[in-house]
Amino acid sequence: MKTQVAIIGAGPAGLLLGQLLYKAGIDTIIIERQSKDYVLARIRAGVLEQGTVSLLHEVGVSTRLEKEGLPHHGFDLAFGGQILNIDLQGLIGRSVTVYGQTEVTKDLTNARLEAGLITVYGAENVVVSGFDTNHPKVEYQLDGVNYAIDCDFIAGCDGYHGVCRASIPQNAISEYERVYPFGWLGILSDTKPVQEELIYGNHPDGFYLCSMRSPTRSRYYLQCTLDDHVNNWSDERFWQTLHARLPTRLQEALETGPSIEKSIAPLRSFVAEPLRFGRLFLAGDAGHIVPPTGAKGLNLAVSDVRYLSWALMEFYQEKNDAGIEHYSQRALARIWKAERFSWSLTNLMHQFPEMSAFEKKMQIAEFEFLASSENAQKALAENYVGLPF
């Protein structure tokens, strides 16, 4: 087989890149190691920046988003008995949209199917090679048969544990990482959200987040230890713990019910530099991870593939490789700003083991400054709705 761009990974990053290139007349094949059902069932974040929403409109996959997406004009920060509302619309005239990443993946998958484009699911033993030459190759096995794809470029959209970053020589890449000493225990339930806007909460017993996927489906998180396990958390224990952490005025509004999904996610900040190695590019979680505080993961992947699509369009349509040469620098400039924001909000809203008295006072001072300064709130709002790309 032969294609112009081989995309490794059929998550939202790979699918969106495929859709952007398809609209530009550039041929792609997507190779995914998991099954289609597995990919479509993955539960992920659900807050979309304005830039992400606009791009989904641009590539023609916004029909359900327009019907089911929930515009959010603000969110609450709860800290030490205080509740600070960050009025996104009032502060900077912009907003975000709540629409699950699972739904974005479904919409992009369906668009690719309707266009008759090739996606290979269940690919085993994927190998990427030749990306330091003008003739990259992707090899894989499917149902015991060996296949090879000759291509012009390889886009590594295969996540943190994917084959693309692992195939780069160690001396060619630098990695920067901060592993946080806690995780998020999350549940999904068919219950009415505790309120219309999201709540990020700092409580003496740990962080909590009240989010939603629809007016009847809620997504809640609790800070937990890294050695904890979902088997330790019955639904009853989860609801009791969340109830105790909520502000008093919201406790009676908490609707409980059976969990649909329950999982624990570790938190880390991670960036790999550079994001381009000859004709191999990293995008999304393959090149960087943010803690979920602030919902930047999917949105950063979207900005990556926007930059990468521009670079590839420039190469094919204008015979100019300037965009390719500058892809990594351009993407990383935005990535590090989002990393800073997610790191900062994580530090503000979580309880860290063995926090000193000084560190606790600094955390309180940070929140009080934010509560007293409209300019500080504007800066927070600007980062939350997403920096331009």
C-alpha cells in the first residue's frame, strides 16, 4: 500500500488530522492497534475550547455537537468555604462547550466512514521506519498477515504509550516530566448534575470536580492516593465522600445513583522535545500530557493537528517545507503555556502530601489574590477558554 500521510492512532487527534487532510485533498491511512469498539468506548474529558469547536465546525462534524453540546459561560472554584465564580463571558466575552471526547471520536469516526477513507483497526506489531529519509514506512500485522505502507510522512497520534515516540533514538529527544503524588477517582452516572456550571473544589480531604456530559449524565472526580484501587470504592462510599467535600449549599442538590463507569487516573505533566524527527511528527498525547485540571489534553491535541495540517497542506499545495520545519517550535510554544496553566491550577486546587505550613499559606494567598483581582480572573479565563492557534 501507499499513501501520502500514514497516521498512527485513531483517537481524536489522528481522526481530526485525517479529516483536515481529506478536506485538503491529501491522502491518508490511519493505523490503530485497538479495535474500533474499544476506541469508541474510551471515556475521556469533555470540555471543548472555542478553537476546538470552531475547527469541528470547519471539518463538517458538528451536527450533534450543535444539538447536544452544552455552552458554559463560567465555572466555580470552591476553596476554604468560599466559592469564586469565574464568569468567562463577562470577563473576556468567550465560553467553552461541554461535549464528551467520546462523542467527538464517534463523530470523526463516522465522518471518515462516510468518506470511504481507510482506517485499519486491530493492527499488531506496528513498526515505523525510514522517517530519517524521504521514504518512511509503516509495517504491521493484521490477522496474522504482514502489511507495509509506503508514505511521504508519518503522524504519530498514538498516545503516551504509542510506538512512534518509542521509535525515536533516545539521544534525539528530551523529555520533561512532573509526576503528581495523587490520582483522580472518576465516575460517570446517569444523574442530574449538582449544578449547571462545573465546580473545581479544594477541600482539606482532597480535590473534587463536579462536571457533566449532558443535563442527565454527570461526571465526578475525587482526589485519591496513587496506590488506591477502584475496588476500594463502592458507589455508596464515593457519594458519601463527595457529599462531604461539597459546599454546604450544594449538598442537598447532589443526586446519587449507580455508576456507569469508574476508574482511577494518575496525574502527570509531560513534554517531549522536539515534535518532529525527519518525516515523523508527534501530536497529542504522543508528545505531551497535562493533568486534567483545566481540561487541556484534547484541546492541545487539536491545536497540534491544526498546526500539522497547515504544514502538510503548505508542503503539498505550495511545494514549501517551511511549515514542516517550524511545526515543532510552533506547537511547543502553545503546549508549554497550557502546561503552565494546568500545573498552576493543579497546585492551587489539590492537597499535596506533606505540604508545609508555608506552602498551605501560599495556596491560600494565591486563591485570595485571584478572588480579589479581576485582572487575575481574566488571565485565568483567557487560559481556560483556550489561547489562540
